Amino acid sequence: MLLKLAVKNILGAGLRSWLSAFVISLALVIVVWNQGILIGFDRQASKDMVDAEYGGGQVWQPAYDPQDLLTFEFAHGPVPEALEGLIAEGRATAILVAQASIYPNGRMRTVVLKGIDPLQKTVVIPSSSLAGGVEDEVPVLLGNRMAKATGLSQGDTVTIRWREPGGSFNALDGRIVALMTTTVPTIDLNILWVPLDRLRAMTRLEGEATYIVLSPAVTPPAGVENWVFKSPDDLLQDIRQLYKTKSIGRNIMFVLLLSLGMLAVFDTQVLSIFRRRKEMGTLMALGFTRGMVIRLFTLEGTLHGVLAAILGAIYGLPLLFYVKKIGFAIPQNWEGFGFALGDKIFPVYGAGLILGTTALVLAVTAVVSFLPTRKIAKLKATDALRGRFS
Amino acid sequence: MENGVLVRTENLVKIYPLGHSQVRALNGVSLTVARGEFAGLVGPSGSGKTTLLNIVGSLDAPTGGSAEVLGRKVETLSHREAAALRNRYIGFIFQTFNLLPVYSAYENVEFALLLLGLSAAERKKAVWDALEWVGLTDRARSKPSQLSGGESQRVAIARAMVKRPALVLADEPTANLDAANSHHILDTMEKLNQELGTTFLFATHDQKVIDHLRRKIVLVDGKVTRDEPGPAAAGPAKP
């Protein structure tokens, strides 16, 4: 009975109810929209980075710090015996890292040379294009961002200068044998992929590597104590941190949006209770207890949340699932803070996200609806019938 | 409570605080109302009519004295018990009709039955009967905003009568109506009183209502100054 009366009252209030409900629904849809994009970004970026760079984890030379170019000179060593077997079986691949400079179009640019076995199958990089080549030229594989940044195209040559172990500099022409399209900036920007053997020869580091990438599901073997194992989770920590930071930002926005919606509900409730005192008195005269009147008004307020969920479902669900299907285009000049981003993010809108957010909104709406009704607890029927508060 | 007595008040006192002072709205009212009466509390504004009606209707509690309604002492009732008493046994008719604006005439009348736990079929029959008593079956689907003042008050009467209460309390029921509608309303209530035996207690200073009363209880400054047969006392006999 209370529900029926509450529904009647809220629908009878017309535009006022729908406006409040619309504001809440907007908050609901925007929150689900954003959260879905964030989850999609996290999953997509994590998968791309694992596929193209991290594999089943990496085993690093202890001195290696990918953020510090100065460590590259010392961060190398003979590939541990325990890992050689995995490399031979094609379940791991060694990467040697060295600092270098190139001179595309007459300008110097500091780059990182990464040597990789052209026949490796551990990471999804088109390294097979590095096979072959001539003796006085180094085959080079470039990412699309790097090609764009340097103005280099397939077939171009570029001078590569690097420092040999004795301290002297050496130089050689590199020929761009292939360009790869990748969503992962950390295998692209400022990176020149070259054959591992050629880089080892250039740097006189035969049999050495900076890190070894394991294939997915390969567990690091024992006997590599002097090297440091980084699991995919360790390597994805930065992106997880970014996700967390973005989540906090999104949560702040959620709270702000929800507060706007709740302000509308609170305002409607306060007005409604003030305006309908006589009606409360009538309900009491008809046999309602004050508790029932409080429940009625709380229910009415909460129904704004239900209306919002219905409204949100009407316009939000088709919109969300359309975006889920076609993807959310990323601006071309957005590099994603060094994390893998495709041209599009495909948001993930799970039932848990939608139902959880809706339940949260309903719960908050119920609390906000209840707060103004506490005034009714002190209301005397005779005052209410006269349109007064006790 | 002895046979036939529906309402008994003894030395009833009601004091309202007003700033630092107090207003004595009822000052020792003692009276009884028997089953089937068509009586009215008559007096000028501020004489305590509505206050007495509210206490009898268990909407308010006395400051002193005793009010016994249908065998229950109002001053001892909890909120829940008072609500149950109103819901089951007392019908109210207000000056401003007090219909629920989002409900149709039918639903407004039905509303009084919802708390009684009747089946849908029982409610339907009772509502149509009540609308027929007041001659409004053709306006059953109309919302209060679509009804005239007279029609609204007839819906309010149907709402008060639909649960066949022992007692109907009517506070200035004709104050917002023109003369023709007032007479129509009063005729309807008189008919229900005679046909169903429902006790009616009015609070009024409207002469049109007074002319229909069979008992007139005059209140002045919170005291009963006269309790006499009303102008209609010589009319049709009570059932």
C-alpha cells in the first residue's frame, strides 16, 4: 500500500520528480561510463603490454633501470645457464639494451638500441623482419610513433652511433627494414630494435643480455639468483597505479555528481514535507502512524533513485553498449603517459559494475530521503492538519 | 462504558503553551454522546470546539481530565493504539476536504480501507456502496482537482463512511461550501445517520449546520454552557 501511494505521489509530482530522477540518472550513467572506460583501458593496456613486452615476466640484470639510460652501460651480463635452456626451447628470449644516438634528417636524437632474436616467439613483435641484412648495415625495426617522430620510413638509412666498452665511439648505418604498428609506447618511442647478434657484436658483449623475457606461463627457473625476476604484476604496477589514481579522480567526480543528484532529492524531500503537512495530518487521521508517514516519504524519495535507474537504463544502456561495441576513440596526440593505448578503448560494462553502482545510488538516495523525514517524528497530527509543524 | 454511550468526557482540560503564557482551550468539559446521535459542538471561534473534536478523535491528548471513546481512554493510548482506533472506528470530515490529490475519488474512498486488510473484492463493494450513498458513482475516476467543492466534500463523506465507523467527526464541514451544497451535504449526512445509525459529532458555528442538529452543545471559552436539543430534534426519529 505504501509503495502504491509512494509511486502515485512521485508520479503525481510530475516534472519535479522526473528532473530529480534525471539528474541522478545522469550521475549514474556517467559514473558507469567512466568506470567502464577505465576498466577497459586497464585490461586492454595490460594485455597489450604483456603480449608485446612483459610476456610471462622478465629476468633483469640487477643494475638495469629502464628509466635511467646511464645504467645501460653496466646492466648486462652472460645469460644464466638456467635460462639458456628456455631460450633454446623458444620459451624465453634475451634482450640486450644499449644507449646510442641517431641522426635522422641531420638532427641528433638519443635512442635505446634493443637487440632481439629475430626468430623469437616470446613477445608479439615482428622481429622476423630483422633476419638477414648486409654486413655494413644494421637492420632496424621501428615503431610507428618513433617513425613519425624521426621522419624515417621503411627503406631509409640512418646513422647509428654508440659507445664501445673501451669508451670510444663507433658508428654504422642502420636500414629501416620494417615499421611496426603497436599500441605499446615503451617498445616504440626512442627504441631501435636490431638483431641481438648484431648488437652483441657491436658492443662486444657476446652471449650477454640485459634482461630475458619469459613466455607466458613459464615460471622462472632456479639458479638465476644474481638476476632479478619481475613478474607481470610487478611490471604492470605503474599502470595499476595510474588506474588507481584515475579511479580516485573518477570517484571524486562520482561523489560530486551524486551529490548534485542527492541535493535534488534532498531539496525535493524538504519541499515535499513542508508543502504536504496537511496531507500528513490527513493520513494520520485515516489511521497512519508517524512511522508509516516517515516510511512513505522515505520510500517516495528512494523512488527517485528507482526512477533514475529506469531512466538511466532507457538512455544509458543502449549508449553504453553501443560504445562498448564500437569502442571509444582516443585522441591521436594522446600518448597515454607511456602506457599501451590502441586507437580505441573498448569499455567493459559488466553486470557487477552496473548493478553495484545502481545499488550504491539507491542506498545513498534512501539515506538522503530519510534524513528530512526525521522532522515528521515530532509532528503532531493536529498541527499537521492545520498545516503547521510541531 | 455503559450501553449506548460512545463518548464520555469528564472534567476535560486542554492547555496549550503560548510563548511564556498558556491558553486554556478546554476548561473542564464533561459530556456524553450516545450511539446514533446527530450532535454538534457549537460556539464562536476559539471556544474549544475543534480541540474537543481532536481529543475525541484521538488526534490529541488532554492535559487533564478524561476522555473515553468507544471504551478506550484517549489519554492512555499510545500513538499506535490511537492510530488503530481512528482507522477502525472513527471517520473524519474536514473543512478543506483533505482529499489525497494524486488519487481519484474512488481511490480516496478506498484508501480508508487499505489499512483494514480487506480483500480487493470487499473493498470494491464497500467503495461503490459509499459512492452511491453520496451520489458520486459517476465521478469515481475523477481526481480531486476535477471535482467541485460540494463533490469533494461528498467524497470526503464517503471516505469517512466507507468503513462503517461508529463515530464520524466533522469539523466545519460546510465552511467552504455554498448554501445549496451545504444543504446537500447535510442531508446526505443526516440520511446516513438515520439509515446506518452512525453517530455524527460536528464542530461548527454555521447556522445551516446548526439547523440540522438534533443536539446542540454550546461551548464558550472552553466550557459547556448549554447542552440542549437542536432545531432538528423534532425531526425523523433515530433508528
